[in-house]
Amino acid sequence: MINRIVFSVFGLLLAGSALAVSLTEGQRAAIEERIKPVGVICLEGDSSCAAIPAATIGVARSGEEVYNAACMACHTTGAAGAPVYGDVAGWSDRIAKGMAVLHDAGVNGVAGTGMIAKGGCMNCSDEEVIAAVDYMVEGSQ
């Protein structure tokens, strides 16, 4: 008797699941639209991705562009103790340590401070970060 009940319940569940997959094309399209990915990640060398515009390949951003995109969040407000761009007094002790030290701080961060590696700009090359450091130093002397 219990076996018949179990099989009946199982049969009802199986029949109900068959109903769930019988959707109209409009319903299926609406579901696919709601669950589609927001974006696509394309790694360099992946031939299945859409072509990357030639103008963006191998073109380094200027120090000012990197500053405006990544550095200014902290270096215009002084957040986390960052020296403010244009503040000569705030930069003088740092500049006195030498550009190699400043470049290293920009690329690798400074332990125990709010300065993280590359200022958090993980899509910036080391050269772009160095150009941004140079831009800030030039504007803060």
C-alpha cells in the first residue's frame, strides 16, 4: 500500500515537471532575456571574442588619464592619508625620497597605509602607474 502511494506521488511530481517545460516560444524568450549574462570577458588571444578596436591595443594611457580614472578618488580628497594633488607641502617629504621610491609605492603600494598596489587600478600597466605618479609629482612641486 505504501509503495503505491509513493509511486503515485512520484508519478504526480514527474507529470508536474513535464508541464513546467512546456513553454511557448515567447515565454522561453522572456526567460532567456531575464537570465542572460550582463557582460562578456574577453582575454587577449581568445579568438572567439569580438574584435577589440585597434585604437585600444597597445596604447598606453597618459599619466593624467590614469590619475583621472583611478588616482583622483584619494588624491583630490586626501582619503586614507593620500597626499592631495597640487599640495606642495604634502608632497615635499615624499618627493625628497626620490622618484624610484615614489614609483615603487605607486606600483606596489605602501604597507600599513591606504595606498594599495597600483592604487587599485588592476588594468593599469606599471608604466601607466609610473606616468600617473610623474603627473602628480609634476603638479605638486
